[in-house]
Amino acid sequence: PILVLDFGSQYTQLIARKLRESGVYTEVVPYRESIEDIKARKPQGIILSGGPASVYAEDAYKPDEGIWDLGLPILGICYGMQLITQHFGGSVIAADHHEYGKAKLHIENENSPIFKDVAQDSIVWMSHGDRAERLPEGFEVVGTSENSPYAAIANESKHIYAFQFHPEVHHSVEGTHMLKNFAKYICGCESTWNMGSFAKEKIAQIRAQVGEKKVLCGVSGGVDSSVVAAMLHEALPKEQLICVFVDQGLLRKDEAEQVQDMFKLLDIPLITIDAKKEFMEALAGVTDPEQKRKAIGEKFIEVFDKEAGKHTDVSFLAQGTLYTDVIESVSVKGPSKTIKSHHNVGGLPDWMTFELVEPLREIFKDEVRKLGLELGLPKHMIGRHPFPGPGLAIRVMGEVNEEALRLLRESDAIMQEELRSTGYYDKVWQAFTVLLNVQSVGVMGDNRTYDNTVCVRMVESVDGMTATFAHIPHDVLEGISRRIINEIDGINRVVYDISSKPPATIEWE
Ligand code: XMP
């Protein structure tokens, strides 16, 4: 594969995605991956991503020095270019003004393989503060732009290339072509990779890793864990796979049945544990959001561990960890601040002795969806909105009780129905209702009411890291509001959340 070292650019994911879309398998790893781990991945070429820092900063992110001696082709992008320039003895300066936006790239050396079949002049996207001032020895300029005399440089004999611009972003018109040229002509990669070959490869890896032992797979009904379960099911004989679904009593209306039906359809045996009582007890009197999350996380592991104890020879725990989870928990800036304690990643207690099976660690949500289709999961399941591990508990402001859960379940179900019937379900990334701890006065018929408020939250997002509130037509909102107030006893007001993330978050707790 091609290995991308991530120095923290917001575009790093795009490099991998563009290459994979061109059929070249690409993995992203944090910039400080050790040389042993890098070698173990057997890369054919390395890409150094952009990043927000300056190579001269005292705590500048530096890769393992060993990468320079591997003899592999290297492509540096933006910050990656600065690293290459500095390492090979050139110099980098802080530009007096940051250069953002479109620039015209002019190719100075058409014979460079990186520009094979690329138009001589094309639009590229710049976004940088520092730039190379003096070329390192052995390098020549292969591309220029009006403001960047060193827009693209190369050491052809060492197969090292560096771009000041970002080829991975959509606005760099020929960018994908250049990345593909790097992979194909410089690294010798074939472009035969697709989700089908990824599935096959991962299934073979799972077999090799697990051997004759058993795997416990936690299932939530969401896309990620279902895809993991489907892969394990392909990879292992039935007796080696134990899929466990914990009904914590915090699920949406009919959700437990839907999950069970889906696993029946996939012909994967599923153990459902009814732990509603235990969870409600653990949540009694708890109102603080973080305490709720902690109480649920702990209970979850406890229930899970008890189940594992009933089976012999369970050595592995399978999880649907995605690349976004990995990069957030090993954030390039070191341990990142806890905004919320996500309990499916990083929340495993030390005493757990399982080894992890995480076949989705290198890919992104939209790729998981493609993979799911490849594995034959039903479409309606692939398109499901994300649902958080702590469930409805973090959508009830204040103490969780049965009445609050009823109001949430009913209002959520109505909203989902309305979204599906108007065709908006697939247009928003996630939609749900929140029960506010607010009562207000209303009038129904001739009577005064003093009832609860439900908030409708709908967001557009790519990966959940950032989000904007969905611009839903008012008549769709009106339909949702009317039905919720008319059909649910105990709710007399519906409001719409118009905040984006950041500074708000998607969930309310
Ligand atoms: P926030 O509220 O942090 O949510 O903006 C971002 C996305 O993550 C989901 N979420 C969770 N998912 N366990 C999960 O599996 C959790 O503890 C958790 N908390 C939030 C949330 O629904 C949104 O899609």
C-alpha cells in the first residue's frame, strides 16, 4: 500500500480517499508511527501530509528519522514539503502572508512522471503559511505558480517529490491524477484495489489472527458493528463467533426487534441480553451528563464481561472502531481534551484481557457503508443514522426515567416516519429528538396545558466531527411538530435546534 503519515492537516483523510478511489490501497497512520510499525505495513511509498505547525517550531511534529533511509519514494504535501526541504538541507521561511485558495500551477518539467498526462497549466489549491526559500541539494523545480517559485520540486533519482499545494482537495483539478501518478509510476502500485478486495483481505487477516479461538462481538444495530459482525461471520465457523447485543433499555422504539430481525436475515446467531433493569438502577438519580455516560459505560462492560464468562476460550473482542475514532484518541496534539467520554472506544477497563479485532480501523464511515453493501447487508440498514452507545439517556435532560423515555421514543418515531415519508431521511446525516427539562404553558381545546418540550435536532455532516444544522423545509418541520404535539400525551411544544458543531455538539449531552 501507500502509507500516509498524518501531521494533522484537515485534508489528510482526503489523500487516502482519493487514492483508494483510484484503486490504490492507502493507509493513514499518525505521524509518529515507529519505523518498525511502518516497515511492518510493507509500504511501496510514503506520503507526508500537511499540518498546522511550522517545521521550525520547538515542538514541531517530526516523523521517525528511519523513514529517510528506507529508499522508498516519498511525496510531501505542504508541511510534508517543508519537512523534506529541511531534511535535505534547504531552508524554509515563514511567509509574510498566508496563501489560501486557488493558484495556477505551471508545469516546468513535463517529463517528470508525477505529471504524466497532466495539463501543463491547471488550477491547484494552496493553503500554507511557511514555504521553501532555498532548494535542497539534488532537487529541481518541476512546477511553479505566480506566488510560489517552488510550487512543486523533485529529486527524480531519489524518487522524492514535494508539493506546496494540496493535490487531494477537490479544487485541485488535476490533483487526483498527480496522486495516482505518484502511486502508479513512481511507487509501482497497481490500481486493482476496491472494497471487494479490501473485504477479502480483511477476512483473511481475521482468520490468521483468530485461529481456533473464539471472538466476542458487541453489536449495537448500527452500521459499524453490523459490518464487523458480517465480516467475522464470513471469516469464522459459527462456533467461534459470539455476537452479543445488550438491550440497556435506552433504545429507540422497536429497535431491539429490528436488530434481531436483521441478524436473522444475515443468518448470524445473536445473543440478546436484557439488562434494562440494571441500567435503570445505575441511572437512578443521576443528572450530570458525564456521570450518566460513565455509569452506562461501566454497566455495559460489566454486562459484557459476565456474558464472556459464560463461554470458554474467548480471547478476542471485536469492535467497529473507525479511523476517525483512532485519530481522535491518538490526536496529533497528544491526549486531546475530553469533550465527552465516548464509551465504545478507549473506555475499556485495564482488567479486560481480550485482544482486539478491529477490521475497520483504517477506513471512514462512508467507506464502511460501501463495504457493508459489498458484504450484502440490506440497504436500509447501511443507511441508518448513527446512534450513540449511551442511547436515549443522553437525550433526556435531567434524570432518566420511564416516562421521559416514552416521550422520547414516541417523538423520535414520529420524526423518523415523517423524514422517511418526505424523502429527507437520507438527506440528513443524523436526526433525533431531545427531551428538554422545560415545561411551558399551552392551550389545547379550551384547556390550559403545562407540558414538556421536545427539541428536534437534525444535522448535516460527513464524519460527525463538524456539523451544521440541517436546512429542512418548514413544511416538513411543521408536519413533525403537528404530529408530535397532537399524538403524544405530555408534549405541548416542539423547538428546532439551529446550532452547528462547533461550538455546539451534535448530541445535547
Ligand atoms: P457529538 O455529540 O460529540 O456527537 O457531537 C458526534 C457523533 O457521535 C455520536 N456519539 C456517540 N457514539 N458512543 C457512540 O458510539 C458515544 O458515547 C457517543 N456520543 C456521541 C453522536 O450521536 C454523533 O453522531
